[in-house]
Amino acid sequence: MINFNVPPFTGKELDYIREAVERQKICGDGIFTKKCNEWLEQKTGTTKCLLTTSCTHAIELAALLCEIKPGDEVIMPSFTFVSTADAFVLRGATIVFIDIRPDTMNMDENLIEEAITDKTKAIVPVHYAGVACEMDKIMEIANKYNLFVVEDAAQGIMSTYKGKPLGTFGEFGCLSFHETKNYSMGEGGAILIRDEQYIEPAEIIREKGTDRSKFFRGQVDKYTWVNFGSSYLPSDMNAAYLYAQLELAEEINQSRITIWNRYYKNLNKLAEKGQIELPVVPDGCVHNGHMFYMKAKDISERTELINYLKTNEILSVFHYIPLHSATAGKKFGRFHGTDRYTTKESERLTRLPLYYGLTLEQADYISDKIIEFYQTRI
Ligand SMILES: *Cc1c(COP(=O)(O)O)cnc(C)c1O
């Protein structure tokens, strides 16, 4: 059986976890957390990075820093993971979903402006499959209307837009290190903070509303409760697992891109015949091989394809059920404009196995089975 995903493992993880344990310092903000933060700051060029317990929590932290209040509106695509919306719903916001572009499956930047009302507080671009949203346009609109931009860059580490890393355009960028992402710590994430002014408030919320981070730096002689907060810092054992992969980030990235390119080359014959559609990476976007997806003709062809692959021991999956059509989506949000592409395109999309360690022979086998499936359909 070829699994859809295998969590990344490079070999050094257990040594680093042992090191954390032997230091007798396994709570948050230990040595490996610092190493990860510094690595991510250096790699992305952001002002500050703080590791969090998940990307979901990074977005929650961002929503708190944006001071989202009941009645505020937040604009995002409907084609995304639930966490993008959940974090703002917890603050009482109304979610305003807009349609996606069919080429990248990202929010259509040309539909943002008409969705803005005097209640709008933030725009939340999701960089689907590690391919950037049109950030020039999005930042221009945000600046014009004085809105926050919180980037859901859960899938976007190591990707760039016009040379600049994803997650560094808006006030806040949120990364995921869940086991299904390019680099993992089991469950985990990070918040990238663009502006100096948000560093201290973020540290306080992340540390239960205390100024403990300042205390550890020796800036205050005892720490106290200074604001509302929660606990968004991961254990140093988890950070140790992640650090082993960050050290090999380039190699992992290259390996994923090689697999992605192989799928693209193999399946392009079908695309040229108009039988399937392949992902589009616009000029100026460099992606990270996070995901390889293809689009079948419609939902019934997709179901048949997934079943065909399963009988050939290949696990492929689809996602997302558009949020605006879900029970919670109806309760907490509304769709602005027409759903031209969100539902239709999401019903056609299938993701193929792609993980660090998948061989090119396996990618060829999977491609062959897809080609075989379409041969039976002419
Ligand atoms: C994975 C993912 C998340 C959630 O990440 P967690 O670290 O599991 O909380 C949020 N948004 C998108 C687009 C994702 O792909």
C-alpha cells in the first residue's frame, strides 16, 4: 500500500529529543525552541518568530493581537481548512467567504474589495499548496482600507512570492508543523511577526498572559500576570524533533519538488488531451512541493479515480468541503458574491501521495495507474 502521507523523519530527531531530555529542560522555550525560532527568522527574514502548539493556535494568537471583537468581519476563502475560520469565530467575528481562482485555488484577489464593509477588520489569504496568493494586490487593498493581513501559510514554508517568503507580507504569518506538512513536530506551528510593536504582546499572550519571556531574558526580576493570555508554547521535545528537519530543510524541499515535477511531467499527457487539469504556479511564485493535486472532470469521475487507485494499493484523498456549505460555516459566516468556482473546483480535486521518502518509482507507478484509469474511459 502506498500511503497518502508519511510524517517526515530524517534520523537525528531521536538524538535531539534525548538531548532535550538529558538537559532536564523539556518545557517550552528551551534550547531547541530557540534554535527553531532563530532558524525560521533567518530563513524568512521576519522580525520575530515564535513557535506555537499548532498553526491553529498561531492563527488564534494573531486574531487576539488584531483585537478581533464580536461583530467584526474577516474576509477569507471558503476553500480552506476549518482552522482558518475557527480562530476568528472564537473571537466572535463573522466570516465573509469569497470565491477562489480556479487556477491556484487561492482567494480571488479581485473579489476582496467588494466584500469590504465598515465592519471589516482583516483579510486572511491562504497560500494553498504552498503557492502564493497575489500578495501585491492584497497588501495594496489592506493598506487602502487599513485592514490587518493574517497569512495562513500553514502550507507555505520555503515558498516565495516575488522572492519574498510567504508569511512575511502581512502583520502575521502562521505556519504549521503538523505531521502532514513539509516539516513536522507532530503537532505544532509558528507565528511570524512583521512589526516590532507586536512582539511583546505576542510573547505575553503566548505565555498565559505573563511577562515570563522578559523574566527569562533578565529584563524584569519577577514575572506576573499582565494581560489576558493562553498557553501556546510547545514542549522542547517537540521542537527537538522539528529542528532535525529544519537542518535538512533544503534537501527535503528539493526532494518534494523532484517528486512534484515527476508527477507533472508524467501526467501532462493527460492534461494536454484535456482529460485532467494540473496545478498552476503563476510567474513570480516559487513553491515548496507541499502538495500535488489534479482535477478530474467532476465529482463522480473523481470518486471512481480514487477507488481505482485504492484497488491498486494507492491512497489518494480529497479536501476541503467548502466552509460556507458546512453547518458551522452557515452559522458563523456568509458567502459574498457568487460561488463560481469554490464548490465546482473542490469537487474535482484529488491529492496524490507526496512525502519525504516517496520514491520516483512510486510516483511513476501512481502516474501509470492514473493514465491507465483514463485509458479505460475513452
Ligand atoms: C494544516 C493547516 C492548518 C492547521 O494547522 P495545524 O498545525 O494542524 O493547526 C490551517 N490551515 C491550513 C491551510 C492548513 O493546511
